[in-house]
Amino acid sequence: MKLYTLDPSSRLATNITRISRVLMMDVLVKGVDISDLDTIVVIADGTPDDIAFSIIAYLLNGDKIAGIVKPKEEKRVDCVGLIPTYLKGNIRKILILLDQEDDTLDTIYERIQKSLKKLAKCEIKIIDKEDEKRQKVYKCKYGSKEFELILVINGLDDIHTDKHTIEDHLLKAAEMLSIGINDLGDSKEAWKSIEYHHEEVFKGLKEKRNIVESVFPQQIRGCKYLKS
């Protein structure tokens, strides 16, 4: 999957450009007519979420092009309120990636559903599967326009941490690459503590698709909905 940054001057664009150069990934495209896009990816938190997703997109291959953006102010569930600004042209699928943090999954889903009902003012169909606890698909309608919201919540149960974030996945990748980690009490701090190994982890992910498939299950499922 190829990515087109909707804001070329953003930090997200800078981060993806840099990691693409370092890892020699042909994941970014330029000169895309926005009216031709039917998919947008919203990074609801920041870095390293943008870097991790760009590696996943690269490994999925294919000719699919998705716009990618990081809202300047709204974070996590608040990004749902921006959906009307993204539903332009042919956009019909929006993927939002957000960290679980210390919220329960039920709390996040309740907030998402309330925000969608307030936004769409119509019945919302939820495609729910028991084995996809951190990923849901919502079929919605805004005005006369039908769209799907693919929600992906970052975090892994087998990483024992106070707050589940994208760093859970990166730490699991580090372990699979035999990089020692001292403390998993806080996944963000644990990831920060191996700062000198970050590039090594990113390179390992880019070179070993099996690790990506193992540590980013809900993100990959979400991306498959984009391609369908």
C-alpha cells in the first residue's frame, strides 16, 4: 500500500520521509489528485505510530493508495469529530489508529459509538468479531454519503504495562529480534530506554514480514479492510 501525506509540511510527513529513506522503502507517493482518493488513514496519536504504520503499509504491497494525516490538535477519540472534513470527493473509508492508553476497550468503543451517532445522526452498523477485540468496522452515513470507519486500537495483552500503546508492538518486535529490555512497567518508557536500538527494530520489521504479522495483528486486519 502506498501513502500520500495530506499535509506535506507536517511532522508526520517528515517522519515517514525520513524512515523511508533510512529503510529504503518506496512507500510514499507524490502528485496524487486528492479527488481520486477513496481512503484516508488518521494517526490519532503521533510518533512512532506513523513510522510503524508506514512499515506495515510498505510490506502489504499492492497498488492501493491511501491518504495519511495526523490532526494538529484533536487526539484519540476526538478525531471522530473531524470525519466530515475528510469526507470529500470519493472518500468512503477512514481508518483511525489510536492508543488504548489506560482506558478499557469498552470505554473507548462506547465513546466512539456516541461520537458517531452524534455525527451521523443515523443508525450505525457495527461489524464485530470476537477475535478482533481491538479492531472494529462501523458502517455509517453522513448526510447522503455512506462510509466505513475502521477503528484500530493499539496495544497487546501479552505486554504487561499500565498503558497500552503502539510501543507494546514495538517492544514485542524488539524481543523477537533479541534486543534486551529491562522493564515493561510502562511501555513508552521501556521503548525510550532502548532508543539506540530503534532503527535496528525498524529495520528488522522491514526485513522480516513474519515479525510484522506477529506483532501488528489488528493493524494488518484494519488495512485489509481498506483494500477490500
